[in-house]
Amino acid sequence: MKVVILFASLEGQTRKIAHFAQDMLRKAGHEVALFDVADKTVSIDLENADRIILAGSVHERRHPMALEVFLAAHRHALETHPTLLISVSLSAAFPEGLEEAEDYLVEMMMRTRFTPSYRALVAGAVRTRKYDYFARQVVRHVVLRGRDYDPNEEEHEFTDWARLERTLWDFMSPRLIESIAPESESVSG
């Protein structure tokens, strides 16, 4: 099966997730092409894809502009394929944050007018050594306020890799083609 993975990453966790998907699917014998949507020098062939995986990180309630522009510009081509949109955020790391994480995704879908076949909310990571003072304070006192996390830790990964793997296997299922409906539920919550 031919799979195209498109991603936009600001701090590196979404890139790591995209590479994880690429490695997992290649090991299973699929032909996988991986693209950073911010790279304007590449030509992306969506027409011959059997499945398309899209991944973007959330910062300040928004996915990267490069991803949103790509989705809006290519939505008609994307909608002719089974698509999985992976939204990566810290809010998705906590049960009480899932509703907010879903809001980020819904807001992006409204802005781009693109609705994926399936979507998944995936927990991201904290890399405070890459943040400026303001960003560190927002993460510490707003995003992770009252949560089980050591704010002095420079890096912490919340991504549940086993759950992500199950989500990807569900999306790659041969039964997927028959099950796609306009208002499909998430592959994995």
C-alpha cells in the first residue's frame, strides 16, 4: 500500500511521531513517502496514495500555518483518499484536556474547510530548554498547571507510543475503505 505522511513540527515531537509512523509502516511492507509541509522545494504526489497521514503540533491553540495552508490548498485532493489527521498537543496528554485538544482540531477544520476521514489526538512533549522565558511560564502555569509534571524537567515526552501504533494499525486496516463515512469517528480518541 502507498502511504503519504505529511507533517508540520515546531519543536520536533511531531517530526518524531511522523518518523515513527514511517518506520512502522515500512517495516510492515508499505511504500511510505514522508514530507515536511513547510518544505516548499518538494513535489508531493497525493493522487497515487492509498492512505494519507497528516500530523501537526498545536501551539497557542493553533496548528502550524504551513499545515493549515496545505490542507486548505489541497483539501479536494485529500478528500478523495482515506486520511488520518494526528493533532499533537499537551492538552491531549491529560483526560481533562481532551475536550480542549478536540477544540483545536475542530477550529483548524473550520479554518481550512478540510475534514479528515479519521482523526487522533496525540500527546506531545515538553522541551523547556528550547523555550524563551514567556513560553516556559505559559507551559508551567497555564498548560501544565496542577498536573503531575516536574516543571524543572527540561524535557518530558507524554506521547503514548503503543496507543499511537494501535491508531496507525486501525487506520491501515483493509476494512477501512468500506467503513469511511462523511462523519467518521476518531480511529483513536
